[in-house]
Amino acid sequence: MPVITKRAVPDFLSPGFVSENDVSTAIAASQFVADDLPADATVRPTLSAAGQIAPDFIAPDHVAIIMDGNGRWAKSRGLPRIAGHREGSRAVRRTVEAAIQAGVSWLTIYAFSSENWRRPAGEILDLTGLLRRYLRSEIAELKQSGVRLRFIGDRGRFDSDIQSDLAAAERDTMANSRLNLTIALSYGARAEIAAAARAALAAVHAGCLDPDDLGEDTFARFLATAGMPDPDLIIRTSGEQRLSNFLLWQAAYAELVFLDVFWPDFDHVHFNAALKEFARRERRFGARND
Ligand code: FPP
């Protein structure tokens, strides 16, 4: 039987970003999920004084998201792929708001995989252009909202102006702690693990590390995610059910939730539904609870 307890209702990013209509949709969606829950579970949405909705259960500390389905979203509307990516970046904004609202401390999103460089040059140009615009238009607001930005992945493959913007975004938001937003860019987990192995070996050769001390915790300090908690919940949109080289080491005990929604349509209703599904899961980390 999952243990679901009430959590403190967090304050909100900015008053009024969820409309009344959104609130009723969210209540309907919450009800839908809550119907599956054991009778004694306390999972009910709470309306704040600001007319917004906060989940009434313990949220995972770290949520990671594989944002998938931009292309299919666009295709189903007869639009070019860039339209899906553009709408996808709006969904990123909504998701950051939803994460803050839910009291999630860490949000990691997979925006560009190392394999995405194999896409046609035009699409790469569209995606990097979107990233450039996102960095220039959103950072001030993210900073004001208490979001700390980090980037993982091979940023050296991006144009130098983007690399400067990434560094500036990290520097400008480093004092924030309300939400730790990590964007995976040109990221691949196998490359990350290989790089960590090389760094650990170099430390051994330099005499800074005794190979006998290279356990799991020490090795994790060589990963791009050093200092971050492992994801508790990984969400993938679009109905596909795989990790696609995302956080393979860190996902060891993550709960996986696959949603049948294309990323551009993703909003706080889907986010909260995934959190509710997470709250229902019994996590044993390989041990037994009986
Ligand atoms: C997967 O959809 C999504 C991507 C490859 C890119 C994700 C990018 C965004 C959400 C927008 C930009 C983000 C930021 C942070 C500015 P797909 O193209 O693989 O879709 P498909 O599987 O339906 O073809």
C-alpha cells in the first residue's frame, strides 16, 4: 500500500498563470487518477488563495523529462517540424512553472541528444536557433523566479555565442535555489559515463585517487551530474517507452512514467498526473518493505 502524506503547499511562481479553466481541467484530471488510488490515500488538489492548484502529496525531489513528439505533433497538424519545436519550448516554460508550483526541487529536461546532431542541417539550425532565443528571452524571468540553470552535455559542439550564453545563464542564476533546472544539450549518457571513466583514470594516474576508493559514490562525482540527486521520476512523452541514452547511470532506481501526449501539448495537468502516478509507486530500491 503506497504511503501518501500531505505536503506543505508551496507558494507560486507568479499569481494567475493558471486560468480558472485550467484549474477545473486539473481537478478533473486529478480526480481521474485519484479514482485508481486506495481509499485511504490523501491525494486531492488544493486551490491556493491565488486561485491556483497545488498537488496535495509528496512530490518527487527530482523529475527528469524526455520531451518527445514535437515532430509528430507538427505532422498531425500539417505544420513544419519547427512549429512543433517552437510549441515545445512553450511547453518547457509551462513545465518549469508546474514544477515550481508542485514544490519539485530539481527538474532535468532532455532538449538535444548527442544523436540529434545526425538530423538534417535545417532542423539543427532551427533547434539551435530556438535554444538561442530561449536563452536570451527567458533567463531574466527564470532568474527572477528563483531558478538556477545548469547545462549538461557537450556544449563545445554549439556555436561560440551559444556557449557564452550558456555560461552566462549558469553564472547569472547560480545564487538561486527554488528550482534547479538542468537542460541536457548535446547530451548522451554513454559518452558521459565514458568521460567520467577517463577522468577517474586520469585522477588515478595523477596520484589523486586510489583505485580501491573508486566506488559508486566516488565515480558519480566524475559525472556531469555531480552534486545533483538522482532522478526519482523520469517522464517520457509521446508514447515511446525507452530511455534513449538519457541519464543511464542516474536512472538506476528512477520510476518511469510514459505519457501518451506529444510534448508540445504537455502542461501542468500531465505533470501533476505523473507526480500522482509516482506517489502511488512503492519504491524499494532493491530491498523489501515487508
Ligand atoms: C523530440 O521531438 C524533441 C527534440 C528532439 C527537441 C526538444 C526541443 C524542444 C522541446 C524545444 C527547445 C527546447 C528548449 C529548452 C529551448 P522529435 O522531434 O524527436 O519528435 P518526433 O519523435 O515526433 O519526430
